[in-house]
Amino acid sequence: MILADTQPVVAHQAVRFEDGLLLDCGVRLRELTVAYRTYGRLNEERSNALLVCHALSGDQYVAETHPLTGKPGWWEAVVGPGRPVDTRRFFVISANVLGGCMGSTGPRSPRDDQPEAERTLLWGTDFPPVTIRDMVRAQKRLIEHLGIARLFAVLGGSMGGMQVLEWAALYPDCVFAAVPIASAAYHSAQNIAFHEVGRQAIFADPEWAGGRYWEKGKVPARGLAVARMAAHITYLSEQALTRKFGRRLLSGPSLTLFDDLFEVESYLRHQGSTFVTRFDANSYLTITRAMDFFDLAAEHDDDLARAFAGSRTRFCVISFSSDWLFPTPQSRAIARALNRAAANVSFVEVESDKGHDAFLLDEPAFHRTLSGFLSGSATAAGF
């Protein structure tokens, strides 16, 4: 018997494709659902559509109150009227990735490989492995459904940047401008290692229940929270942690092992506890694996420049000086490959001490760079 899910039920805006999707692993999903949100208006020429691709912990709620947390959208600093991604000028689309847990097909979805009468069973850990390319193919189905033949721009940070690169490589004629931010053309051994620590924390949770925790009305909350805490450390820089917390204590010094003592400990525990209220553990496993699999050069005979051969897309590659999760040399490697492919590319390293998460925060230099590139590209596109 399947018990009620522990997360609130939210009716997401979504489109269902009954012909499904063939995945890179060889499995065909018989049905595909893509949950999405849009902001702004599509112009008469349908030339101003901009796709925002979200990172690992993001979703489609880019610039509005999140239905589960009640918090502002994850990119409200960037997307909105008068902001770098100006919704008075652009029609902004964002979709929950394939494998996600906010309405798109993923581990929390009913299994479509069962008879219709048995589709109360959820995929869970049996959900087939997906790739970044699979995510992009699913997004392409959504864009076609919306009647858009060519996107003005695709942009995103971190895993979102991986999707941007895959869009530019897979559908070059459908992307006028591409902005991969704080990202890379492959997932490094260090980043795979951090992901594995998080996955093992989930597996070690006593309520993991072999990945079918919802059948018992459980959630591996402690393991998922630890995974989020470990990952969150990589999103920040030492300078940012020192500036925000230093070695400040929450209360007077006491020798204890189990209570919050330092402010930074309380902060990380808060990050972990709030994450489990909106994210599914199996989705976390699925999406981290998709990031680990990503290697765009390997898809093109180990030559990254081949991925962009003949591309007419305009690129702006952006990195942050204190980002040690996706450091600047990885962005430079993308820019160099684009140069070898004779693509139209600009590269900017933004000076910031905020670490990887700088692209999510109020970072004026980044905002000016993004706004200038999008505005100039829109003028070149004729709107």
C-alpha cells in the first residue's frame, strides 16, 4: 500500500507528452511531464523567449513565491521588471528538470512501465538514470509545445550552465545567445567526490528503507540534510564564511559535542532542515548522478571545440574569482574551445568573494555583465 506523501501536494503548471522520451540509457519513458513557469509576455514575432535553466537544488519557481517554502523565487535578484533579465522585454521560461521533484517526470512520478491500473506505484530508485542531455531534450519538447522555434537566449548557473552548453551543442540553430554561468563542460573528480559523500549520507539514514521510504510514510531527512549541508559548504568561499560567521558563538563557551555552538553550525543545520521540506531524496540521487555523468567533450570525440563547430550562437561565459567548486579555469577552457570553433564568445571573470553562490546573490558586477550582454544581443536580434 502506498501511504500519503509527507510533502504537501502542489498543482504545478505542466504539460504532458504521451509519446514519452527516449533516454540516453536506452530506456523509453512512455509518458513525459514537464512542469514549468513563465514570466513576461511573448512578442508577436515569438523572438523574445529566454529559457532559464536551474541548478541542482533549484526548480521552475524563478521569480515568485515558492509554493512549498513561501520564500522568494531563487533568482528574483536577476529575473523581473527592470532587472538584468528584464521581464518587460523578455518572455522568461523555466522548467523543472527531468528527474526533479517539482512536477516534472522523476522518481516521485507514477511508474509508466506498469499496467494502467497499477500506476499508483512510484518509480523511486527504479527511475532510469538520466543525463543533462536528456534534461535538455525534455525542455526542447516544452519549447516546441509553446510554439517557439528559436530561443533568444538560454542561461543558467552551475548545473544550469551545463544545460546551457548542451542546448548550444545539441540545438545550435535554436539558440541565438547562450550564457553559461559558474559552470564547466564536465564534472570534476572533486565534485563527483562531494556528491558521493551526500549520496552515502542518504543511504546511511535509517529511514532510507532501500529507497522506498514513502511506502512507510518516512523521509530520510537526516541523510538528505547532511547531503545538503556538505554541498552548501562548496557553494561558499572561505572569505564569505568568515565574513558572515567567523568564529562567533551562539552563546557562552561550553564544551559540548551535540548542541549548536558556533553560528556557522546553526546556519548549516538550518540549510539542511529547510531543504528536506521541498526536495526528494531519490531526485537528489538522480540529479547528482546526471551532473557526474556530464562531459560535453566526451560526447564529441573528446574535443570540446567540436561541440560548437559552425555555431552561430553568441556566447557569454561568466565565472567568479572565489568559486572553487567551478573555478575560473574551467570557464576559460569553455571560452578557448569556443574560440577554436570560431564562435562569437566573450568571457568575464567577476571579482567576488562570495564563492559559487555569487550568481544567486546581489552581485552588481555580475548583474551589469549579464544585463549588458542580453541587451546588446536583443538589439542584434532585432527587438
